[in-house]
Amino acid sequence: MGVYSDLFALILMVLAVVGLARASDQDPLQDFCVADLTQGVLVNGYPCKDPRAVTAADFAFSGLAESANLSGNPFDADAITGFVQD
């Protein structure tokens, strides 16, 4: 009886993994939203740029290349933040 319960559990796990893998969005409506900084801020933030006007420069942030200031920090940890305006 133990072999059948193990086999049943294995089949259930495989079906669960296959079900999760197939649960992706077949027709994504909006994969990304690049903020359009030329327009004003709305209630919920900046509006999205037209996807045809998006360039590779919109996804670059030069601030990540800066080293953090760890002097006087007892944990030797810091964070570099990036905001829409950067």
C-alpha cells in the first residue's frame, strides 16, 4: 500500500507543477510601463509612454554603478535607491 501512496503523491505533485506552468498569461495586456516624464503627475503616478517610443535608455540607471558610503555604518550595509525621476 505504501508504494501506491508514494506514486499517487508523485503524480499529484507533477500535475500541480504542470498546472502552475500552464497558468501564465497567454495574452499579456501590459508587459511593462515606462513612465512618461513629459506629462504631469496624475493621482496614481506618471502615465505610461507609448510602447513604440520606448528605448533601451529608458531601462538604464547609472546610479547602480556608484559605490555606497559604508563609513560609520555598524552593519556595513547600504542601499542605492532609484526613483522614476532619476
